[in-house]
Amino acid sequence: MGRPEISVIVLNFNGRAWLGPCLEAVAAQTGAPAFETIVVDNASTDGSASFVRERFPSVGVLETGANLGFAAGNNAGARIAEGRLLAFLNNDTVAAPEWLAHLSRALDARPSFALATSRIVQMDDPARVDSAGDGYLHAGGAYKRGHGAAAADYTQPAEVFGACGAAFMIRREIFEALGGFDESFFMVHEDVDLSYRARLLGFNCWYAADAIVRHAGSATLGRASPKAVFYGQRNLEWTWIKNTPSPLIWRSLPAHIVYSIAGVAHYARTGRLLPALRGKLAAVAGLPAALRARRRIQSSARPTRPPEDLMARGWLALKRSEKRAGRR
């Protein structure tokens, strides 16, 4: 077989129970250009790497030897990938048969778009959206577009702020130009940061509504676990500080302060105050490095349209909607 057009990169950490359905769905893709599949194993202790080699001999396995996190683990997979398009896929997913075909067609038809994100639906309720791409708030926070809404309401493709890291595609040359995921993030918000940086360089993100993936969600990290809270609160600040253009960062500062305080208050009410505070303190400790990254990013920024054009206001209503979706 010649060089693949697409490389599908599946990051794994102790996810053997999810890998069978995930890789079977990838192997069953139809209509897509030639592709390879790479499982990046972050030092699992559940026999994941051996399972993949035995059950899926055509799948490449990269054992990192340590838990590198989402960002560095996926970067390691990208370094050995051969495709001109990189598709990143969580291990707790099941992709529809033409998922890859729809993502690649979306990018091939739109030269100014660097990323294509999927219509990700909930594994246990495919009629509900998990993510229809990432949204970003004027106040400086990210959210899952359409989370909890009826999947039938998100059938229209459109430009969106960013790609959800659970299932998206990016042009290889753009991923490399961006330096990949920011490895200092380890996990959480690294997809938002990547999308924001791409947008600042003039590359946009397309929501390919027909590229459907079922997603269990938080299978590795745990939904709202202490680690998820810590990384989420830390990386939220770094994403905002690094990427927000100077005029906007000053205009949005009051709203961002209120948003951040409200986030910590929420975690205090739910018994997770300590990891939230640790995350904010870690963000402050990492501020010099974030500011150095900011100077580099802003000096090369050339967006095709102001990022603010695709940002949402009214974050309180969005958070209430997410809370209702969680109860559902």
C-alpha cells in the first residue's frame, strides 16, 4: 500500500475496554482516501497495547513509556504519522462508517479551513449532542456547542470557533506550523487552544454535520474528577491569556474575572474547591511562560476575521443550559 492520505490517531490510557468498538468502527470506514490507524498508548497497565497488536494487526502501536497526557501523547502520534490529514479520535468513541470521508471532503472543498470537527453525539443517547464543535465565550471560556440538545437540531454544517478534540481532522502542515498541541497543558482545553491559535493565523474550523461519532465522554479522566477540575481551571486561564488579542483582552477582562470567580464558586458548592483553587494558583505560577507564548503568538497573528465575531456572550445562560443537559 502507498502512503496514506489520512492518519487516524487514537490516544489510549488504560482504555482496553473501549478500544475494540473504536477500532472496529475505524476499520469499517468507507468512501475515504487511504488511511492508516495509530494507537498511541500512554503506558497503560491493562494490556491495551498487546490487545491491539493481537486483535488489530494492521493498526500501528506507539508505546510512549509514560503517561504523556492528551497533548504530548497526540503530538507523539502525529510525529510518526504519514498522512497529509491528521484525524484525532478519542478511544471511547464509535465513528459512523463515512466519518472520515465526510471530514476529508469538508477540508478538501474549503482551502481556507484547516480544521473540520464532527457531530459528536452521546454514546448512550445518540439523539442528543455531546459536541457540535467548540464554542468560545467573550468572557474567556470554552463550551461544547449544542451540548445536550437534540442532534436533529444540529444537522446544518457551518463555521464554528473550534474543533472538539474527541473527533476532528486538521491539515498536517497547519498542525506542524502550530507546533501541535501545547504540551504544557497536559490535558483539557488543549483542543481549544489549538483551534484559537489556528484562527489567529487565518485558518478556520468547519463543523461537518454529517461526520457523526458516538462518544462516551470522560472515560479516561473522569467527568469533573479532581484532575479534570485542576487542569480545566488552569488551562482555561492559559488559553485566554495566550491567545486573546490585546484590545479584546482588556474589554473582556471584567467579564473574565466574574466568570472565573463563578467557576470557583460552582466547584466550592459541589465539593471540589481545592482542585479548582490549585488550578488557578498553577495558572498564576505559569504566567511568565504563558506571557512569553502570548508575545510569540500575537506577533504572528493574522486572522481573516476578528476572533470576537465567533464568540458567544451570555455565558450564564449557556452554563444553565449545560447544567440542565447534565441532569437529563
